[in-house]
Amino acid sequence: MVTSPFTSRSVQYLPVTPEDGELNFLIGSCYMNLKQENEAESYLLTALNGTSYLPETNFYLGAISMDKEDYEKAIPYFTTAIEGQCFTDFSTYNRGICYLNTGQTALAKEDFQYVTEHSEDTSLVSDSKDVLKTVMILRAKGILTLLIPNCYTLCTP
């Protein structure tokens, strides 16, 4: 216990180790806010395996994997973020993009449909409707190429 220089109360500082999940998450999320994904990734991976579980960690790791075009790796991160109710509509949209880019069109359509029905973010709903419309047009023409719409990498909901 130490006395705070700002108040007359004593303040107890808790020890933190380099493996601390919450500390690594905070450092990683700061790097994400600075749009420095390469620096963020190692901290977020440590947080994922650390002493505390935060579903936001999975959202950020999914976004990093998606930006590296490693869509297969991103899918389970976004799925876990959805299960943890972390940025559910954005996680679902991003997972849909990953499904599209891995040829899993039916799963992608389910995700985009979910977003159009449940999201309150008008841009996200509009983008989801556009993707669904494009997929239907391409499918009708017998063409289904990879689409890479906007990726949403939020720092805050």
C-alpha cells in the first residue's frame, strides 16, 4: 500500500506479470487503435492464452487475420467473438466476408442475412444488403467470384 499523491487515501497496486491477459489485451488494443496491427498481434495472442479471457481479443485477432487475407484463420476468431457477444453484428459481417473468400457462400449468406435483420448500424446493414444482392446476381449468371467488401475493424462498439 502506498499513499496517493493526489488524495490522502492509500492505494493498493496489484502486481502484473508479462503473461497477464488483461494487460496484454490493453496493450494490444492500444496498438489496434493506432492501426498498428503487426505490433498488436503478439500482445493479443498472449492475452488469448493469458490469465483473463476477453472476447474482444478474438475480434481483433480475426480482423488482423482478415487483413492478412488469412480468411480460414479469421473465421474461428470471429465465431468465438460472436459466442462471447462481442461486437456481434460486426463480427458476423466480417465472418461472412471470410466465408465468401473461402467459398462457403451459404454460410456467408446466413451471416449477411443476420446482420440485415439485427444490426442497428445503417452502414453495416447497407453493405450486407449490397453483398447479398451481388451474390444473388452472380449466382444467377453462374459466376461467383471472390468479393472483398469493407472490413470493419472497430476499436469501440
